[in-house]
Amino acid sequence: MAELGNRPEPEPLVFLKPSSALLGDGGTIRLPAYSQDVHHETEVVLLIGRDAHDVSEAEACAYIAGYGIGLDLTARDTQSELKAKGMPWTKAKGFATAACVSAFVPADEVSQPSGMDFSLTVNGTLRQQGDTGMMLFPIPFLISFLSRHYGLTAGDLIYTGTPEGVARLQSGDQLQLDLHGQVSARFTVA
């Protein structure tokens, strides 16, 4: 999905987050003290069920154990500083609570992975809404690409990309995420 109006790249932009960045449903998001501009990015999250190496797109969905909904948080001001210096984005993307995630719907309970709608409301107002059919890189392509370039391990989480509506979080925000009416999650910003 076209995020921030950036030109689509020929292949996915990949970054990694440490497991210490994970925050489960009902958790409190803690904004890092070094940033004044943390943005949310609502994304479908894939739970990988078994190790995957050199997987074809035709086989890719067989490696998904479940589907969830999550937030990829980015300290946008920090990211801009790091990009200007040609440095990695870890400080902007990997802080504690920067990878919010719901519970997972078992893959066999999702009949149309390429047609799931998802949304984020902030303080009761719809902020982001998307559909997996509108993604720049379809789910099977993402799994195949990642398995070929990096390999995947059972338990890995893949955040798939965000629709328009990326915006700044503020202290006190109440966030509600929904994935196709099958799973939801709530988060509060400290």
C-alpha cells in the first residue's frame, strides 16, 4: 500500500524489529523520550508456522499459521535524522512497544486472505482503512521474497504494509484495530 506518498519500489523495503519491541493486545504504548513524532502504521501481521527457505508464491500461504492485526510504530523525526546520515533505522523502528500485535486467527479460518479488510480507529475516529487486495506486494509474494532472501523461522511475524492515514500518536490516545471482523486489539498511549 502506498504509504506517505513515497514512490513504490520494485521490491519490498525490509527492516527488522527486536522481540523486545513486541506489545500484545491491551498493552500500553510508551513513546520514546528521544522522539516528538511517533507515527502509527496499521498492518496485517502474518504468523509463520514453520521454517521456510526458497518458498514459491504458489506454496507460500501453506507456511502461514495465523493472521493478526498490528501497529508498526516509527519515530519519524529520528528516522529522518538517521536516513540523512545514511544510518540504519533501528532506533526509529525498534524501540520498546514499537511492534503492537493482536492475537492470531488460525490460517484455516481465513477463507480469502487476499480480500481481508482492516482498520484503525483512534479515539473513536476512523484513521486508517485498508484491504489486503490493495497491497503493493501480495501476501504470497512477501513470504516467497523473504524466504528466498533471508529465510523464515516458525514464530516469525511479518508486518505487511500500511494504507494511507499514517499519523502522529499522542499521550492518551485510545487505539482500536480490527481485522475483517475476525480479530481485534486495543492499545493505549501512555
